[in-house]
Amino acid sequence: MPLAARTPISLEYRLDQSPTKDAPVVVLLHGLGSCGEDWALQRPSLLPYFTLLAPDLRGQGASPMPDGWPTIEDLAGDVLLLLDRLEIRSAHVVGLSLGGAVALQLAADEPVRWRSLIAVNAFARLRATRGSLRRGIERTWLAATGQMDELGRRVADGLFPDGRQEAFRAAAAARLAGNRPVTYLKLLAAVGRFDLRSRLEEIRAPTLVMVGEQDTTVPLVCKLELAAHIPGARLAKFPGSRHVTPLDDADAFSARLLEFLRSVEHGVPFEPIPQQESIP
């Protein structure tokens, strides 16, 4: 399996201009198997104050997947190329899961470029629990055997188990099922190889680590590691949320995200609710 970094590619993206003149840019990076539409519920609260850039990461949504096996560094390089094309010199970056790994890589590689970093159910190294290892093996087997419909159903059931979440569950299942099996496997491999733990202290952007406490995809210890080792990082927990916090706790998530972004822009302290801030 080739591991060498490859040339960045051109990404498809959605750019929503804020009505506010000279509004700062927020780059929104989605999770594995999805696309930029992960952030639809955040647009109404953010757009009055920020211009929003939501790319489809390599091999996801409408963006191509070139030959070879990419790394998270490659995915980050794609995003940097897009920012250069759009002449965006500084931005906030928000990443969910896979997108969070890409955001961490970006923040470590170009610390001066980022106004802030928001890592949502993200990881510097994905550590396996018994349950997550079983689910990882299951996903790999389903993708390797071309059973993307079944993969989409099983993953979506885990992300949105509540009976009131049927619309989210159906949309997630369909989006995951639309992935090409080889593309999904390539990105799973990229996640498995990713390890940025030794570079977390290089991150200089104001950082918020956002945590769904019921997440069964990324273990809590991975997120606490980010909050403990990124200088000055803050932690916000969402007790009833699972892995896709921007959807399953959208109102609370959007309010906390907007509060943090505006606190950075205006240079005022960000004070999460105390019980959502402490690191066990």
C-alpha cells in the first residue's frame, strides 16, 4: 500500500458570503463518508457574522479521489490549495471527526493562518476500544465486500438511534451508501495511520474541543487528550449527544460555536458552562 504524500487536488465547495462587510471566514470540514452539507444547521446562526466555506473533502461528495492511498496530510493540503485559490489568508477552522483530524493537521502545519480551531469529536490518534475495534472491522469488511447500503444502514443506526431521528438516520445512511467502496477504504486507512500526538503543543490558535458524551465512534480519552495537550484549549461537553453533535444537538452546538468564534474575534474571554468545561 503506497503511503507517500501526493499532490493536492481541486475540491468542490460551497461558499456562503456573510452580509457583514469583511466578515471573517469559517472553514467547515465534515466527517467520513459525508460532505459539506454536514453543516446545514449551523448556517443560519453563523452567516450573519461569518462567511462560510464548506468543501467536500477528497473522495467525498463531489470531490474526486485520485489514484493512491492518501494521508490526512494530503487532505489538509487539498484544503490549503482551495484557500489559496480563493485568496483566503486567514480563517477559523471547524472539523468534525475526520474533518477534525484534518483541522488539527492544518493548525499544526500553518499555526499563523488560523484565527481559531474547533475540533468536534476529533482525535490526534484514534485509539480502539473493544466496541470501536469491532465496528471498525465491520465497516472495513462491508466496504471491502461492496456492501455500502448495509454499511450505511449500520453506521447511521449507531449515529442516530433515537426514534425521533429518522430523518437524520435516513439521510446519513443514503450519504454513506453513496460512497465508492475503495474510496471509503482509502479514507479509513488514512484515519488508521494518522497520529499527530507529538505535535499538539505546536498548535497556537485559540482552540475549543467539543465533545458528544455519548459518542461511541471516537473514545472520550482521545478528545480529552486534545484538550490536555493543545496549549490553552477549552473543552465543551454535550451530555446527550453522540458522534454527530452538529446535528443531534444542533441548537446547543451552534450557540456554543458562535459564542466561541465571536469571543475570539472580539478578544473577550470564552466561558463555557463549568460542568461542560472540566477535564476528568
